[in-house]
Amino acid sequence: MAHQLAIGSRRGLRPALPLLLPAYLWLTVAIFLPLSAMAFFSFMTDLPLAGKEWSFTLGNYAAFFSQSVYSTLLIASLRLGLEVTLWCVVIGYPAAYVLAKVLKGRSREAIFLLVILPFWSNGLVRIFSWAMVLREGGILDTALNAVLPFKINIDLMYSYPAVIIGLVHSYVPYMVLTCYLTLQAIDDSLIEAGRSLGASRRQVLWRVIIPLSMPGLIAGAALIFVPVVGSFMEPRILGGRTGTFYGTVIEDQFVAVFNWPLGAALSFILLAVVLIILALAAPVLRRAA
Amino acid sequence: MATTRILEGLGRFYIVLLLAFLYLPIILMAAMSFNASPFYQLPFEWTTDWYASLWQNDQLIAATWNSIEIAIITTLISTVLGSMASLALYRHEFRGKKFLQALLFPPIAIPWLITGTAMLIFFFGVGIGRGLIAILLGHVALALPYVIVVVSARLQTFAPELEEAARSLGANQWQVTMRVTLPWIMPGVIAGGLFAFAVSFDQFVVSYFLSTPGQTTLPVEIYAAIRKGFTPEINAVSTIIIVVSMALMLLTARFFKFGGEK
């Protein structure tokens, strides 16, 4: 009896610790300590490794504010994130709805799998496979010219739309997944109740279905917006010379220029901006949920 | 009724369009791995040369194995640790719980570019350096929050009375967990595991900053190859990976219903 009582008592941190500790220790070593190290590092003049001389400085942050190229690129990256997220909502939400509410049984399972499967393929190759579709003389160009009576040149490769298309293709399954999970949890009888009480389809959609699936939309949007703002590989491959974004500049500091302190400072500015945006969105989302 | 049917028909058609959008480039990539022209030129001429030359490319094969091993280990570790943490957060009330839940947010919310470069600096500083161990450390940390979020979402649908009932019928904590709670949240655990595998296997950014020559994963190797010029060999290895992972996924689907089916 005493044993059972002890198990039944679920107050305090102590009984939860054995289950919690492994996961949180791992996160500390691999996420939180590195981020702290990076913060420290962004105030240094040079690597404190291999006996190099270093001192504290604000110069890395001053570089961001004194050279407009960095803020211009940051705004371009934020815009890219917003556009890709919107396209993912527009494309992914209806698909999630059809999956959750129209398709039934085996066909639903099969199509859900098909939507999720591209996750398992390599993101890079998916991005590059668009090069074959988009380039001049590529599949899109050839196919359209075979159908259309007049000659057009489709050369989207190395352009802003190419970067958008590639990123939407990469991230839309996230939106379908998160929206599907919340949509299929909505009881059909709620929808029927709304309809039988005289609400139109549109009213049911805007007053019942969308508010109830808001957590899924928000989760999907966050899962997409954040990596897109920090993306550098997709713009590099599909954007070519037009594909210089904030992320590609940070990458350069670490793999090409080897100015790690400046890279750390630029990363931290990006982090601050992302956190501010998420914090601004959070109350709106909580009310919506 | 007729309107409903038309709308449903449109919905189905829309799904077909979405699938076309998702699969067109992938199918194209697979097709090009069987095309003789090294510059992806048409007309199509059948060949399996690219697959043959793949087996000569030791670097690519080594990187592929690294990717698979790291993804599997990441899935195992993060699914177990993540499910444990979800259970603790679900069952127990304690001060600082909100804070611990908020701590899951940074790994998801912070762009991989930032996390990756921070890991590079830290691992370099403490002497772990770059390489497969560093990549594994990073992948598990990235996958953990996804597992916890997905499993916790599933736990929200769990009725705590079921645990109470089992306990009052004499089951101990272990039995309650294994025979009542775990079977219920299994779809969430599986979904979380699949997420973890995908996060690791598809992960390029963090691996890119943490890899060294010889200790890389497939995406990093492919990125290097793309910069040198894309070859049908890459199409070939990608096609193999896609076919294998699809088979794995379909197998999983045969045994478990996932996706939150009740």
C-alpha cells in the first residue's frame, strides 16, 4: 500500500528526474552549451585556439550596423521565409483537409504515406532535381514548348522564383503533416452540428474548422519559417548569383573566410530576430488556439 | 449532396496535383540515373552504367553507410529518451515544468545554421572536434524535441483515468507504463521515431559544419559533388536511397498505424 502511494504521488521534481535527465543532459551538451560558447565567442577578436592572441570587442556587432549589406540581406531572408511559409499554407492546408476529412481508410493511409515519403529522400537532391526541371532546355521548357503553339523560353534557373519553388517543395510536407494531425482530431459531429444549425460551408470552415486546426497551422508555419530564414544551400544551388542571402554570408564566415567571430555575431543577430518574431506571434497564436 | 460530391472530387484531384508537384522532380531524377547522357540530355537512352560506376566510388559508399548508421542510432536514442521525457512531463507536476517545456523550443526554433555553427565552435573548443561523434551528438539533440512534441501530443489524447484504473487493479508502475500507456501512445512514438530518422537522414546543415574529409554523411558528400558539377552517379545513389527508404516506410506502415489514427 505504501509502495502504491509513493507511486501515486506525482508532486515534485524528484520522481520525474530519472525520466527527464537523460534527454535534458543531452540537450545541454549539444545545444545550450554550444549556444553559450557562441555568444561568448561573438565578442572576441580571434579564435582563442592554438595560442592565438585575442581580446574582447564589440567590433563584430559594429560591422553589422555599419555595413548596410548585412541588414539588406537579413530583410531579404525574412521575406523569403514569409513567402515560402505562405505558399506552404496555401498549398498544404487544403491537402491536409482532403486527407483528414474526405479520404477514408486505405486510400487515406496510402496518400498520407506518399506525402510524407519525400521526407525520406535527400533534401539536397530534391533541390537539385529542380534544376533539371527549371533550366532552359529542361523538362518544363521542353514540355511547354511541345504543347504551346508559340515559342517561349522558360529559364527559371538561378532566379528568385526558383529558390521559392525549391523551398516550398522541400517544406510543404511539414504543413500537411501538422495540419492533418489537428484536422483529423476534429470531431465530424462538430462540423455536422454547424451545418445542421444553418451555417454555410464557408462559415463552418472559417468559424469551426480553421480555428480548431490553428495549432497545426502555427506549428507548421514555425517549422517552415525558421529553417527557411537560415537557409543557405537552397539559394546557393537554385539561386546562383541571385541566391545571396543572410544565411550564405554566415556560411562563408565559417567555411570560406574563416572569420568565426564575425560569423558568430551575425548568427546571434539572426537568432535575436527569429526569437523576436516568434515572441510577437506567440500571444496571437495562443488566443487563436 | 451533389455539391458535396463535386467538392470531394475536386479535393481528390487537388491531392493528385500535389503528389505530382512532390514527385515530378524525384521521378525525373530517378529517370535520369538510367539515361546515358552525362549532361541529362534527351532523347532518353537506357543505361545502368551510372549504377555500375557507383560501386567504384568508395567515398560515396562510405558516406552512405555513415548516414544510415547515424540515422538509426539517432532514432533509437532520441525515441527512447524523448518518450521517457514526455511521460515525465505528462505525469508529474513540479516547479519549473513550464521552463523545461520551453527549453524544447530552441532546438526547433533556432535555424540549423546557427545551431550547427555553435556546435562547431563548442565541440572544437572542448576537444570533441569534428567527425561522426560530433554529428551524432548534434543529430540526437535536433531530433529529441520533435520526438517529445509528437509523443506529448499523443499523450494529450490519453485518459489518465486509465492509468488510475490499472493501478487500482494492482498493476505496478512498470506494468502500467508498458501495458496501458505505451500501447496507447505507440502511434505517437512511431511517428516521433520516423520524424527522428527523417531529421537525421535528411540533415545537411549541421552535418556540413561538423564533418571532416573522410567523416562525412551522404548529404555533405553530395553537396561537395554538386559544387564540382552534378553527375548521374548522384542520381543513381539517391534513387537507391529513395527506393530503400520507401520500402522501409511501407513496411512500418504495415505493422503500425501512425499519423494519429484513433
